[in-house]
Amino acid sequence: MADLLKDGGRALLLGNEAITRGLIESGVRFASTYPGTPSSEVGNILERISSDAGLYFEFSVNEKVALETAAAAAVSGVRSFVFMKHVGLNASADPLMTLAYSGVRGGMLIMSADDPSAHSSQNEQDNRYYAPLALMPMIEPSTPAEAKDMVAAGYEISERLSMPVLFRTTTRVNHARGIVEYSETRLDTPMKGHFEKDDRRFVCIPANARINRLTLLERNAQAMELSETSPLNFITGDEDSDVGIITSGVGYTYVKEFISGAAVLKLGFTYPLPEKKIADFIKNKKRVIVVEELEPYLEDSVYAIMGKNGISVPVIGKRDGTLPRQWEFSPETMTKLSKYVDVSAFPEPLGKVDVELPARPPTLCVGCPHRGTFAAMKKAAAGKNVVYASDIGCYTLGAQPPFRMADFVLCMGGGVGVAGGFAEATDQKAVAFLGDSTFFHSGIPPLISAKFNNHKLTMVILDNRITAMTGQQPNPGTGRDFGGVKTESVSIEDIVRGIGIEFVEVVNAFDVKTTSRVMKDALEYDGVSVIISKGPCQIDAKKRKMATNGPISVDKDRCIRCQTCVKTIACPALIKKEDGSIETDPTQCVGCGMCASVCPKDAMKEAVQ
């Protein structure tokens, strides 16, 4: 990781590193998040450097709480930053909408890291639409360098308007690398603020909300004026060309690199859009091309601006089918515009081989405790009509063979609510899987609802002692120890019992046989049953240098080649030989013992070190 605290100079930074540097330069004093790719690296960095950077940082229990804590700092006059992946903004939409009404006193940026092509997400929703929905200013960087600089610009806009600003990025900005010039760090922003009470503004009961609505509309008009003159919106390229391109975000980088012979209106302040600037840009053009990923957000606005100003120019983009609405762009996407503008050829990848490679879907890690949990449930549920509702996390990979433990996936915390619906609407036995971090995030309310409504379901909490999929961040179940704050872990079992759940069992995920017996009892229980399956994430265990067993070896005299271990656990460290015998790969095996726990002939032993 680059030194983000140094004075001056330049560095090759990941987009999320550049954004973190922007926070430091802007004198941000409060930051919060719930981790989610592609935003996670910002939190990982702040966990390590927040104390030295002079800011408070927390991993909140979910995105809603993260936004609320950052909002409190902002209304107290402290520059704050809250960040999350795109679907996380859904979880925080409730306070987001009202915060736009009340506004802030210190600058506040809300980063939504969108994920075109759904690289690590359950959808590729376009969060630009949150800005007009909330009437909240929005800015969009195109590169890591611009992302760093736009952080400072965003705080200036926020404090000028007394409004939070939506800072919308995408995966190819967050995870790209680029040269970033360091600027001077602001030292004059307050670390602590003071909340001056103002009931009419900050207590949004209906009478006050109606007044705040008028204030919001006034600020929106002011934001429009700022957008018209903002240096974040500028014209480049061949300005005399009768072909105009309007673009934003990472779309601009494709235009800049591959397209020539057109005037380009690059928009960085994308809500409110600079309507006059756009109209003036279009007036003398014979054709306008709108280049943007995902939805036709800009394109539809261009049509509206043209209609409002009596302009009639052909528009090329998504609505006419030239550019796709699905997935992120690529250099090849630009070739779709070749009959309208000059498109440069892009080089073929080096070492291209005309061979069809086998698919390599993501899989649970070697020694992942979830393997044992799924294997145990599969055995316990044999012969039963079971429907599995899953959540968002490593364990979603349980949808793959041989487990097939995810029949319906919606969102964080959705599994238990869905399971309750299945329990009442069908005659199938409903099982919900969710992780420890997800339990704290949004799994507790649906469990309370299941208890209240007496849903006959089984909830399996996969407690691997960390927020694993997004990069091993801490959660309430691990406790906190960074930034000068140290707290004890919160007990999942105590919470579940406190709700009043009577069937609560804690099992060892690596002991498949015992866990399977407990799960069988849970499936037969007439009511809400909860199993807490404990086993550490192996990646986190390696990071922490926790003691692990030696690799497993196979006793060839005992092995009967039944392959129960491979069929049940499906661990990548198990190798099936041509003669049907089994070996383990000592370079991968972590000695978790799951395969040994299912072997009917006790043929697997810990290797002698």
C-alpha cells in the first residue's frame, strides 16, 4: 500500500487509495462504512491509518447505521464521509431521503460504489437515479486521479449548499490504478463539532418536512447554477466538429482513448445537470452521441433538454440500440460507434491462444468451515422436501454442486424473511443460511419476526469470526481493536436466546457428523430453530498466524476408494486419482479435518510434521 500520509509528491494509486488520499487532503474527520466490494479497500486502509490521519473511522453494523452516524457528525459541523457498495445505498435510503431535507452543516460525501457487470454483486443497479430522487447533488469521477481531486470538490459543493453530496463511482474507477499528484493537506477542519439544536430543521415531523421541502427545492436550484459553471463539466476534443459526444464516469476514459473527430462534453457534476451548457453544446451539432454505462440516465436528460429548448438533433446511444444497457463497456464497445466517429483500433492481447478454456467458477476456499456446515445439512436433509434461502456472502457459493444449498437469494438479511414466507406459503421445510456479519447487519429483525409469527424454519448462522468475502473486516462478533478503540465481542448466542428462541445449538463446523445430527433435530423441531455453526475463516486464520494442523494424509491401506470425502466436502485439496484413490495436496491442505470426519474407514490422518 502506498504511503497516503506523506506530504507532496506523486504515486501510482488504486482508485480506492486515491479516494482515501482525497479524504486526508480534504481534512475529513469522520468516516463510516459497512464493507462491500468495490468500496471495501477504503475501509481496510482507514482501519490501519485513521489514527495517524487524524480522523475517526468505524465499521458500522450496516449501511443505514453508517449513514446515520456520519450524518450526525455532519450536522455537528464535522466533515464526514460514508461509503458503501451500490446495493448498500438501498439499505440506507430511508435516512438518505430525509437528510436531503434537513441538510448538513459540515461537508458530507456519500460514496456509492456501483458495480456494472455485477462482478461481485447480486445486481448492477444504476445509483445515479438516487440523486434526482433525493434532489441531492451528485459528482462522478472517471479516473483515480480525478477521484482524489473530486473528493475536495465535493466537500466544497456540500458546504456551499449545506447539502450531502452523492459521490458515485464504479468498479473500474475504484479498482483501476493511475498516477495521482498529492496536494496539500487541510489542517483547519474541526475534529470535534457541536450540535446546535434547530427543531424546525432537524426534526422532520410533517409540519417541518413541508417547510424543509421548499428549502430543498431552493438548494436544488442553487446546485443547478453551480453545475452550469462547475469546472467538473468541460468541453474537450475537436470543439469545431459537428458531432458531439456527451459522457461521464468511466465512459469518458473510453472516449478519450479510442475516439477522435468529435467534440466531447465531459460531465463530472451529473446532478443537477447543466442544462444550458448541454443545450448550447448540442445546438450546432448534426449528431449527438451519449456514452454512459448502464441506464440511459444522461441520454434521457438530453432528450428532455432538447425538447425544452426546441432542438432537434439525432441522438445515438442506448435508446436506439447502438450501445448496450447491460454490463460495463470495453474497447470493443466503442467499435459500435465507428460509423459515426473515428474509432482507434485497440491492440490484441499478448499471447492470445485459440483454446477454449474450461469454466472456473468461484468456489469456497480450502478448509472453509462452510463446507462442513453444508455437508452436514445435506446429510441431515436427505429425503426431506427442503428449500434453502441464502444471504449475501461467501456462503452464497453453497449454490454450487455438490451442496446446492441456495435456492433463493435476494439481499443482505433477506434469507430469514424469505424462509418465513416459504414456511407459511408452502409445505416445504424452510432453511435460512446467513453469516455472522450478516446476522448483525440485518438478520436479527427477521428472526424476531419469525419468533413472533411462529414460523417453522431453521436458521443456520455460519460464524466464521470475520466479515470474510469483502476482505476480513471486523464485525460486532469479533470486537474492535483499531483507531484507539477496543471493544469486546458481542455474543450471537446470547442475542438469539434473548429473543426467546428455545432451540439454539452451537456446533463445530468441522465436525460434520455431530453437526449433521444436530441439524436433523433442528429440521424436525416444530417452531424456530437456530444453529450457530462455528469455524474460523482460513484466510483470516493465516493472516493472524493462528495455529493450524498439519496437512491430512491418506492411509492407502484403509482407503476403499468410496470417494465419500470428495462427494461430501468437495475440497480443492482432495485429488481423485485415475484409479479412484484419493490423495491430498499438501501445498493446499490446511488440516481442517472435515474430510476425516466423513471418511467411513478412518483413512485420513493428520500428517506427521
